[in-house]
Amino acid sequence: MELAKFLQERNVDAHLLHLQEIRNKEDWPNARPQWIKAKPKDWSHYVVRVGDVVIDVTSRQLDPSNPHPNVMTLENLEKLWKTVETDNFLEKIVQELVA
């Protein structure tokens, strides 16, 4: 949320995305034990989208081997997660903080 706020304060069209339910556990071979034990539908995460690029500054909570920050295309992110959607509630909070 802080990254989205930071970028929006600088007039960057940044949006907070909510991710829910991974598509395939095999895509996460180095995931932390608590995530390996979780059902795919219980995986949940937040990232920041700027255009077709996604920035994840907390991806190491899921997989400690991920780069920091973890930057990928929206298309590649959608291959990993079943639900990728703008979080309208948190978006509103970010916009109020920026105003």
C-alpha cells in the first residue's frame, strides 16, 4: 500500500492489486513452509500495478528466493494466480491518503 501511495503522490498511475488462489503449487518450489501447507485457494497477496508491470516488494514472504523487488508483467502474474483484481477498498484508502 505504501508503494502505491508513494507512486500516486508522484502522479504515477499505480494501482493496488489483490491476488487470490495460486494456479499451481509446482510454480512455487521454494515457497515458505506455511504456504506449502496451505491450500492453493488460501494463498492471498497484494502487489502494485503500473501499466502492464507489477511490482511486488513483499514477495519474499511467499518465497524467500524471490528477487527484491520482484518485478514482472501483468500477463506473467496472471499465469500464477487465479484471481488478480484491483482492490477497490484499499485503492480508495490510498487515494484519500494522497489527497
